Amino acid sequence: MRKEYLPTIGLEIHIELKTRSKMFCSCKNDSQEKEPNVNICPVCLGHPGTLPVVNKEAVRKVIKTGIALNCKIAPWSFFERKNYFYPDLPKGYQISQYQKPLCENGFLIIFGKKIRIRRIHLEEDTARLVHPQGADYSLLDFNRAGIPLMELVTEPDMVSAQEAKKFAQELQLILRYLDVSNADMEKGQMRVEANISLSQKLKVKSKEWGTKVEIKNLNSFRAVERAIEYEIERQKEILDSGGEVIQETKGWDDKRAKTITQRIKEEAHDYRYFPEPDLPPLEIDTYYLEEIKQEVPELPQEKRIRFLQEYGIAETKIETLISNKELTEYFEKSSSELIRWVQDKNLKDKKGKLLEMLANYLIGDGIGLLKGKPLKEKLYPITPENFAEFITIIEEKNLTSRMAKILLEQMFKTSKDPSDILKEKELVQVSDETEIQKLAERIIQDNPKPVKDFQSGKENAIQFLVGQMMKITKGKVNPDKAREILIKLLKGSK
Ligand code: ADP
Ligand code: MG
Ligand code: ZN
């Protein structure tokens, strides 16, 4: 009989902080620098006799993150040496925090569930090892050594791969809102390690957890999800066949879609932590804390709730809008302009509909125009005010979607007001019935084949005829009216 298991998952996440200089020296903080060993100095190379100096901005950013994630912020804290040797850490220790992390006991809510955050601390990144293909040596690049790194550890509160992925995604969004990191997983700016164990459902109450396995090398959200799913299955099979899961660290091989043993933990590491003698303790007074609190912007979850109340647009659209800081800002600016236009133009009862249209156009055509460039630059030629006016014009002038598209493209190209373009381009919808009827008669005469098709039951042929109407009017005819009149004429002349 297959037993039932409950997965237990905890995450350890490293985040490269966005600061100008490194953690303990004035070298440039740029982990994406291609030229090796250019942003280096005796401090970040770990030469003996050098003295580290704390990067204030990095401390600030960790505290800001801690506040946003509901943590207790330590009133004082200090750095410690974590002693180990590895080729990417030739000085023999990493400056980190152990006993007194800057932030503790926070939480983040995902899918309505509270995931507790055990701690967030500050440390320095290591150098990067490069293994040239086919070579019997490795190279070291110290550009990354000493970059401020924030480590966040959750409690084992997640129970599925989906929860873990969602946690990582929501965290990334928050980090970007806070502007503490770009948190791009593919670029190694956010690195997730997942701890996974299975326990038998019966034993969950007594908190008898299974042996955990740690998975490293998760370079995308998809990898987080797939690796955890894979590992849950792997452990299930072991347990089902009467085996025992061994505690180990594994790496995720994305191409082969499996986890691979890296090292088996025989005993706990002993890093011989001790206070870093070259750095003073940090004191975090309430004034300083208040100041940082003021810098925390409205967070994604608050935005979701407010957008729903204020704009009443569909939740999936809200999600798209808030997923991008610039898009959100643009939407907010143009929606407040729109609300003003709505009052000016006496369209109050259409407010809801127009807001929805604004969201649609921004998500759809708006982004469509943007091709490739970052959003800020992309939408730049159109002011939020003009975008809002554009939406009201669609409504007032009853523009077809084709005309709206032309108008938007012109706005994008020329940065002119939509009302001016409208006049210049004579973008006026043809909706006068007699005029449409005249056009329809002409189309019927010119297209005997589709007309015959339609009359012999091929209803689809009407599409072609409506298309022809659109073509000769350059998209200015109201398509619904065109269709209606065409059908009337065709049925009548049968
Ligand atoms: P270690 O001392 O082995 O590093 P920690 O207690 O520090 O273990 O926890 C490290 C991470 O592993 C945390 O994210 C924690 O939530 C998670 N974790 C702890 N116990 C388990 C477990 N039984 N199953 C899954 N994850 C766990
Ligand atoms: Mg650990
Ligand atoms: Zn340096």
C-alpha cells in the first residue's frame, strides 16, 4: 500500500543587494561585469592587514527588507567570521552574521497562508570559479567577491513546489518594489536553495519530520518548482520501497531534469564563528528605523487590494499591472488623469468601463507598441494624460478598434495629443446608416462570389464582406453596423 506523505519545505535565499560599492570596500558592485578581476582591491581580495569598512547602504537595504517582511529588527547587531576554506574564498573566512541577524521572526503571506521568515542577515559574496571547457585548471574572478549579499531563511512552512515557487516570486516582486535588488534569478542576483523532507501524514501532528535534502543551483522559478517536485517524488519512492532518505546536498541539473548528489553531510559543519574583530557592532536606533520605515513604499499585496477597491478591474489584470513597477506607475498616473477627464467630459457613469479599457489597452496594445525596450522608455512618447484622453476619445467618438490602433500608433510616433491627431487624420467613424448602406451596396456589387456563398448558406462569407468595408473606409466604418446592414441587404435581395 502506498503511504501518504506530507512534504515539508523551507527555503534559503541569497540576494545580491543593489548598492554602488561592495560590502566592505569601495570597489564597484557589479556582478555582471564581463571582464574578470577589474573591480577588485586588497580588501575584497582578502589580503592580510587590510581593514573592512561597513557599507551603510547595504545595512539600510536589509533593514528595509526586514520591515517589509514584518520582521523584528535587532536594536543592535554585529558581524562574525564564518571560517572555512574554498578556492572562491581564499582568505579563509566569510564575514557574515550568525548570532544576531539584522532581522528575525517575520512572515510573508502567499495564497492566503503565512510563511514564517526565521531570519535575514547580511554577508559578503564569494569570488566566482570559472571552469574553462576541457581545461585541467579553474580560474577565479574576484569581481563578485565582497558584493553585499542578504540571506533570508524561512521556517519549513511550505508544503508544495507551487507554494515555494510563489514565495520566491512574491519575494522577488517585493525586492524590486523596495529597490533593494534586481533579484534576477537567471543572473544569479537571487539564488534559491530548497530544503525538502517528507513525513508520513500520521506523524505530522507529533512533528516527526523526515530527513531533509537541500537542493542548490536553482536558477529560475521553473527550476525551483521542477526540482522540488522531482525531489518529492524521489523521496517518496525511497520511502515506499522501505529505504531511508539520507541527509545530503544536491544540485539541480536543469537539462537532465534531475537532482544530483553534491555532498553527503556526515556531521554538522563547524564554522568556528567568532565576532569580526575589525568591525564595530551596529546600533540601530529608533530614529534611524523610523526613517527607513518611511522609505518603504506601498507593497504588492496592498496594491492588489487597493486596485481592486479603487478601480474595480479584474484580478488577473491587476496582477499583470502590478508585476511591473513602471507599468503600475504609468497606470496609476493615467488612471487619475482618466478620472479627471471623465469628470470634465461628463462620462461619470462610464468610469468603470473606461478604467477597464485603460487597463486593457496598457496590457495589450500599449505593451505591444513597446517592442523590446524597457517600459519607461517605451511608453515615454505618450504622456499618461494623453493616454487617458485617448481612452475617453474611443468612447466618445465610438472609434473602431482599428481606428484606435491607428490613433495610438500616431500618438506613439508623434507625441501629439490624440484630439489633434484625430482632426489631422480625419479619424471619424462612419456610422451614418445611409452612408454605410451606400458602401454596402457597392461591396455587394463588386464581390459576387462571396455574396453567392453567403446566400447559399456559407455564413462565414460575411466576414470577408465586412473586411472589404473596413478596407475601403480605412477601418473607419463601425463593423457591427456594417455587418447588420450587409446582412439586411443580402437577405432582402435573395
Ligand atoms: P541546517 O542547520 O541543516 O542548515 P536549519 O535548521 O538551519 O538546518 O534550516 C535550514 C533550512 O531548512 C531552513 O529554511 C528550514 O526551514 C529548512 N528545514 C529545516 N528542517 C526541515 C525539514 N525537516 N524539512 C524541510 N526543510 C527543513
Ligand atoms: Mg543552513
Ligand atoms: Zn575591493
